[in-house]
Amino acid sequence: MLATVSQRLLQFKRIAAFTDLGGDSGKILRYAASLARWYDSELLLVHAFPPEFYAPILPGPLAGWPGDNLAPRREAEKKMKSLVDELNLHDLAPKAMIRQESVDDILRELEDYHPGLLVMASHGREGMRKLVAGSVAEEVFRKVQWPVLVLGPNCQHLEEAPQRYFERILYATDLSGVSVTALQYAATIAHDHEAQLTSLYVEADPTQGFTFDQVMARQRLQDWLQDHIDGLSETLVGVDCFVDFGKPQMKIVEAATQWHADLVVLGARGLGAASGPASHFVGGTAYEVIRTSKCPVLIVPQPR
């Protein structure tokens, strides 16, 4: 019997879901809604388009001022309502935030809303496409102070069977301060969902990997977990600890696939955070995991 809402260690009172109202919107909103029902959360649907995206349509001296372009807003409101109807979200009474603003502006506005979780999708751009167009997902999780759950382009089985609870959680750590808050989330989510928690430490030096190195690294991982769980050591009972050697983003995705994880949890360093020499979990690593993972990825930012 899973813990009731009041018995859970983790509470997401407000969940915000970013949507571009495009082809993936149904998948994103369905997933966010299932989480909102599970956590008994208030659901906020967020859509933002930049001020320069549309040409001004109203004549007169005020044409082009922020807020003047009503046609895109009305079209977005129409699409949002259609999605709410199609996905039967009325039981959640979701609120909508539709803004003609930049990503930075909408994130600042969301700070007043205080979401416990942000849900969004990533199209997984790579190479020159990412360099030119950028990644909204990476921009978001490197700037916000809340956990961001991202559905990457390779996420599977979300349309047919929306996730209501987690069964197998993979927590990836580089044993740096970036990963500490992510550990708290991974452990509490595993506790509340009675999920199997697996912890993976990836040593970036591929020249290691001998049996002795693996034993030492595994003991180091176990000691680090106990030292940083911060009073919740009972949540680590039954956790499986593994080590691997090589590129972190590749090894994390390989492990998630091998162990059929339905959630990957890892930390990411924000733009303003100081970088430690032992940390390789910068935004790029988290983004690469999102881009290739077959399950959702929960990015937990390092506290500012």
C-alpha cells in the first residue's frame, strides 16, 4: 500500500507545465496532469512566446507595444482550452499563464508562483542546430531554483500509459556538491513510491576500471551517500550501488536502459554557481542525458 499524500516525505503543492502548444503538448500535459493527481497538486499550464516572434497586427501609434498583439494570445488560449478538453483535465481545474515574454521574463514571473516542480519537454537539438537555436530546456534548468522534470525526444510509452508512480529510479552522482540536493529528491521519491532506488557513480577517467578500482569507488559511493543523506538514512535501505568508468552522459543512459528505469535523477550546476574541480555534472552533461534518455529526467539544481 503506497503512502497517502499526507504520509509522503515529498510534497509538490504546485506543478507548472511548460508547453509550446505544438505536437508534443499532449504528452507533456498528460504526464504533468498524472503527477498533479498523484501529488494532489495545483496545476499551472504555461505558454510563452517572445515579443519579437509575431509582427504587430494592430494599427495606430501603440502598434508593437507589449500586449498589443492579441491574435497570437487568443490563438494560444484557444489551443490551451482545446488541450484541456481533449485530455480531460477539468478535474484538476488547471490555471493558465499565457505570456508574450522571453524565457527569462516568464521564469521571473514564475518565482511568485513558487512551483515545487516544473515539467517540460526537450526537442534534443544537437550540433549546429543547438548552437544556433539553443536549448530552452537547458536554459531553464540552469536558471531556476526548482526541480525540472524533462521529457526528452526519446522518452517511450508516455502516450499509451501515462506515468502515475515510479517503480525504478536511477540516481546518478559525481560525488560533488552539485549532487547533494538531487540525492534528497531521489531518496524521498523512492520512499514515497516504494520504488527501487539505484545509485550510479561514474568515474570520468576511462583508464581506470580494474576490479580494485571498482571496489574502492563503490565503497566511496556508499560512504558519500550516507554522509550526505541528511537524516534520511532509512530511505537508503535496499539501495543498489554501482560504479562505471567513462563518459558520464553515455554511462547514465546505458544504465537507465539496462535497469529499465522510469526516472533518472541528477543534479546540475546553475549559471551562477561556483564550479568545483571534482564536478562534471554541468548543464551540458544533464542536457545530453535528457537528449538520449528513454525515460524522463529530473534535474535538481544546486542551491544558490
